[in-house]
Amino acid sequence: MGRVAGFIRRNWLMLAVAAVLVILFQRADTGEIVHTFVNVSWGWVSLAVLANFFSIMLKVVSWKVIFDSGFDGIRSRWLNLTSALMIGFLVNLVIPARMGELARAFVIKRRQSIEGQPVSNSTVLGTVALERVFDGIAMAMITIYGVTRMNLPGWADRGAVVLVVVSLFFAAALIILESTRERLQARVEAATEEEQQGWWRRQFMRLRGIVARFSDGQRVLRRPGRVAVICAATAGSWLSQLLAVYFALSAFHIGLAGMLGALMLLILMNIAGALPATPGNVGIFQLATVIPLTVTYDKITYSSALAFSVGLQIIEGSIGAGVGSIFLVREGLSFDQVRQGSVKELGRPGADTGRREQPEEAAQPGEAMLEKEAAPQLTRAG
């Protein structure tokens, strides 16, 4: 009995996913699912994969504009940002709770150090946070449109409200942080580390230094032209994702749902996956797609909707799993190294080796307090 209880404690998440999948497939006609996959239209599948890939590339555009604005004299290569983002997607497929966002921050910081352009971990996290906020605001606007124009389930309406509130809260927080950035940095630069200050005072100034560097990630907000580029790229990314869902519906011969049906699924999938509770969002993804399709469209059978749901998740996950694995090899890392490195960087946000990239290579605000925690030197991967 003790062994069974221990096994359940260690694997309760996978057991919950398995239970959800058993319930979902119990009602399905296996023969119809097989028939649906055998007769899938590979031309539409290819278009769905390309649309998903294009959506990711537009996310890279947004992140690059934000990233390059956060550091004076430092620019990151497209390939490096793409590598970090793809590895982040790979991590999100395996580990829930958005660990992939930390993973991409870890990968790009490591790559910049390898190429002789060290950057602050806190500032990198600031650029990731801002990119996600732009993404969340765009999703919130799409969700508002869907709630007002379509008859979504009650849980979706409540989830939409939460999503909008959270997105606006973080947007306001980053705007306020950017508006006070110069004053905050001036206070940190004016502070001196003296032994008689006391432990709590030193820790407070350490925290201020971290927040000051994090706020550098929002410097792009003072450049309207670049903000417009980010907004356009983010909108294009969501449009590409919408087209990917529509192409997938056509691939599984349930295109009768049309573009409005694809929009409904896009909204529900993202509300359900706002904070993934299972690896790859397996189970939750199916619930968010199968039930709406079968309830909204009488001609779509449960089995065909389930087959579509599995197919769409494979299409979306294939890029993260396939391309992400290739970039993982390029970086000379194992999955476990990325996972451990991401957690370590989160636990040591003050261990920044990056500088404010001034010509005289002056230390960034609060860096003097952090010299003892400098990260180990990295060697070139590959």
C-alpha cells in the first residue's frame, strides 16, 4: 500500500492526464478516428504547420525589437532569439506552468555570454515579460470580440474576464515601472554599499538594483515607432495562429465550422491554456476543443472532433518538439541542463554578469553589490 501511495504522489499529474484521456476516448468510435486520420488532407496540414511557424517567427520579431531596445550597443542575432524561443516552446510542452519563458531567458543570456556580449539576467527577463504582455493584450482584445459576438461557454466568459484583467494589470505595472525607471536607477547609482548600513538595507538596495535592471526591458515603450512594429507583429502572429486552426479544421474535413469556428477554438484553447496545468496542456486542450465543436455544430461528430483535437495539438507541438530539439543540440545543451539552469537563474536574479553597455563599461546600477555572485564563465557550445 505504501508503494502504491508513493507512486501516486510522484506521478499524480500523469495519472490525472491519463484519466482525462480515458474519459475522452471512452465515448469515441475508434474506427471513425482511424478513418479520419487516414483521410486527412496533407495539403491543409502543411498549410497549418507553415502558419504556425510563421506565427512563431512574428513572435521573434516582437521579441527582437524589445530585446534590442533594452541594451545600449548590444543586438542579438535572429538565429539566437529563434533558438531561445523554440527551446522555450519545447520546455513548455514537457513542463507546465510556463517554465519555457524562464528557459528562453536562460538560453539567450547564455548565448550572449558565449558570443562576448554578456547581458543582465534581470533585463532579459524584463524583455520576456514585456513580449508576453503585448501578446496577452492582443489575446484579451480577441477574447473581448469573441465574448461579445459569439455564444461562448460560461467558463470561457469568466476566464475571458480574468485574462483581460490580468493582462491590463501587468501592462499597467510595466508602464508605471518604465515611467519611474530613470528615477529608480538614479537612486540605485547614488547608493553606496557600506558595512554599517545593515543587512536589511543592503538587501533592499540589492532588490532595487534588480528592479532597475528589469525595467530596462521596458525601454522600448518610449519609442512609438517600435511599439507600432511590436503591435503589428503581435497582431500578425495571432492572425497566423487563427489561420492555422482554420487550415487544421479543413485538413480534418470539418471546415464547415468556418473562420468563426476557428476563432472560437482559438479563444477557448488560449483561455484554457493560460496557465497550463498538464504537460503540453494534454487533456485540457481536448476539453477546450471537442466539447465546443460538438455542441455548436450538429454535423460534427464527437469522434471526428476528437481526432481533429489530437491532430491540431500534434501540428502545434511538432514545431516546438522538432525544431526546439534541433536548437537544443545547436546550443550544446541537454533538456535537464536547460531545466536546471532556468530554475537556478530564477532563484538567483541578482547574479547578473551583464553591464549597461556604456563605452567605458561602467557597472550597472547596484552591480557592485552583486560582484560576489557573478555567474561562472561559459565556453562556446558546439
